[in-house]
Amino acid sequence: MTHDGNNLLFSSPTRRQMLRTGAMAVGLLATRSLDTFAASDDEITHSSAAIHHRLTFAASPHRVYAALTDAAQFHKVTMLSEVMRGGLPAGAAPTAISPAAGGRFTLFGGVITGRHIELVPDTRLVQAWRASDWKPGVFSLVRFELASLGSGTTMKFEHTGFPDADATHLNAGWKANYWEPLAKFLSRDG
């Protein structure tokens, strides 16, 4: 066999050809790694439902906070809600709200349960919150931020981490079972 510079099939690769081939191989491996990484991306949720409300109440932050964290007061709010208009069903769990961070709460006859994550009196309440019909171990995060607004209170509310299919139901539920009855309760001399 003869060797001439034009016959690449039988010639030894030049340094330039080896570098070019090596660069192409590295590029191919990098591309495959990116493809593999992109393929595993289906394990990450890129969007989730969230509920955000901004409300005002004709009561001080202290009264609003107390109504949300005192079992006797919240029970009265509960009884003004749409879901409880017929009263508590027989055997329903009583309203119970621990006054401590980490403490449990049971609301609406046991339909809503959870734990307080953070309690900052008259300012912030953060809860791990769940509905009784959710799968075991599924909790969402509920955050109430209170601030004075003249003689009243403004509340920034956020609910995240719930099953996406429940978004519409939960949004309506917050209005009918929390905000409307809470406003009624706070407008009383209670």
C-alpha cells in the first residue's frame, strides 16, 4: 500500500484531525448529557396553582388575629359560614386551635386540620393546612399577613401547595367560609 497525503483512509491522522475529532466527541457527549438532563426534567413542576386575596376588615389587627387563632371566636365565625349554616353534623370534631407554633387546629367539624408553622401576634399566621378528603400526608401552606389600615386591617392572604384540581373550589371556599363570615363576626360587638 502506498501512502500519499490525499488518501485519508490509510493515512495517520494529523494533530489537527485528532483535535477536531476529539472536540466533536466532547460536543456529542455534552449534547447527550443535556438531552438526558432535559428528559429528567419531567420530575419538576414548573407551575402550580395559588390563591391570593387582599382584603380589608373593619377591625384592628388584634381582633382579626384573635378571631383566626382563638377556638371560641373562630367557632362563631364558622357558624356564620356557608358550609355550616345547618350546624355541625352529629359526631363532628369541635373547633380546636392551639395557641402555640407547632400546635394543631381542627376547623369546620374536622373537615380542615393542620398545624401552626408561625404565629406572630397581630401580624402573621402561617399554617400547614389540609382538607380531610386529600390523600394522607398532603398539606398546603396558608399565610395570613395583617397590617393596620386606619382603624381597620388589611390582610394579604396566600394559599399554595394544594392539589391543582381543588383551586376553584378552595378559592370559592375561602370567600364563603372565611372572609364573609369573618367580616360579619368582626362587625358585631363580639
